[in-house]
Amino acid sequence: MYPYYYQAPQPPFEETHYYYDPYEAERQQQQAQQSQQQQSYQQLLNVLMSSIIGEATAVDFYTRLAKEAPNEYSRKVLLDAAKDEKTHLQLFTRLYTSITGKQPNYKIRPVKIQNFRQSLFEAYEDELADYEKYRDAYLMTQDPTIRDTFFRPFSDEIKHATKFSYLLNAR
């Protein structure tokens, strides 16, 4: 006869030990902040790069459109807007370079001019869209350098839209 061994009943789950780490919550919060900062940083670079391309395109477009202007006032408005857009391009390029340490690499696609009025309307709509984009970028940060960089462009874009609207409605 075989010896009889009593097998004690096993608990339905393994014993778990819990240890309190007073720094765990702080580490998780820091990781979440770093992730959010990295996402904001990338978002800023994306906005800057699209702004650089948009401003360079606008300089080219407004300069060419001014040659098609039906009168001297329209030509002056477009050339003034092109001058402002060039300033914005320089501001955005300077900020991009200071953040990344390198010059932006981009190409523009010249906008086709079909007729003066239709092209001016497209410019008007672009100015409104850029105003909103720059305003949102301005509001997304508390960094004074970034805010200062976006403040002038978002102010100028609404000024351009207003002047383009006048030109579109002038008889």
C-alpha cells in the first residue's frame, strides 16, 4: 500500500504583494507632461512649416497678381500685402531656425491666376484661413517668443482680408 499524502487545498489565486512607491504618481505625471510637450512641439513645427510655405506662396502670388490689377490702388494693396507676407516669412523662418537649429527646406507651388477677380477671391479666403491658423497658434502657447512671432501675422492677415474684400466689392 502506498503512503497517503494530504495535499493542502491551493488558493484560487496567487498571493500578490503590493508595494507603495511614493514617486510613481509623480513619474507618471512627468511622463504625461513630456508626451504632451513633445506633441505640442511637433504641432508647432508643423504649423511653422505650413506657414512658411503659405507665406512664400503668397509673396509670389500677390506679386504676380499685382501685375494683373485693373488699377493703381489694387496694385498697391497687393504689393503692400506681398511686402507684409515677406516679413511674416522672415519671422516664421527665424523662429523655425531658432527651434530646430536648421533652415527650413521647402518648395512652393505657384498659384495659377485665372482672372483677377477669381484670384483675388481665393486670396481673400486664404487670408481668413491664415488668420485663424495664426490666432490659434498664438493662443496655444504662453511662450512670449512664439506668441510675438504669431501676433503680427495674425493681425496683418485680417487687415489683408479686409482690404481684399473692399477690392472685391468696389465697383
